[in-house]
Amino acid sequence: MLLVVWLGPVAVAGVILELTGAWAVHYPHVSTHPLESTRMLRGRLLQVLMLNQNYHLVHHLWPRIPWFRYGQAAAAAEQAVRAHRDRCRDDDQPAIHGRASATTPRTSITP
């Protein structure tokens, strides 16, 4: 019985961690470009619940920044997305999979 009481919460926590720490931050999974393969989800509550993984774009751009400093680097990440969008526009070509969007709450490339 004790094993079941322990395994149940471990399984639920594992699913939640996988959904928030891997799937949600990489959705829609259409590109391997660092500015297009992840996104940022705004919100203080998400910062707490996801241990700053809502700013996962920071990890893709600067892997050496520790997770607890992602929020401090979020503005620089948004600026990188804007620059990427502008470069794609200047080259008269779309981004790899859509257009860069730094104005929406999700700071990723949107189709």
C-alpha cells in the first residue's frame, strides 16, 4: 500500500513535469532554429509553477545561464526575436516556419 501511495504522486508529478518542462515550451515542434524551436510564456504564476521554464527561449539562446536567472534575460531574448523577425523581413523571406512575434504573450515564431 505504501508503494502505491508513493508511486501515484511520483507518476503524476512526472507527467506534469514532462508537459510543462518539455512539451509546452517547445510546442509546436516545427523547427530546429533556436529562435523558432521554443517560446516564452509570460506570467509570474507560471514563473513559480514552471521554475522559470516559461522563459525557455533563454535556455536555447544562452545555455549557460542558470534557470533561476531566465527572467532577467527575458528582455534580451525578446529583442533577439525582434531582430530575427526584422532580418527575415529585410531579406524579403519569411522565417523558417512563420513569422517572428515579440508582441504576443508567446514570444516565439508563430505560423
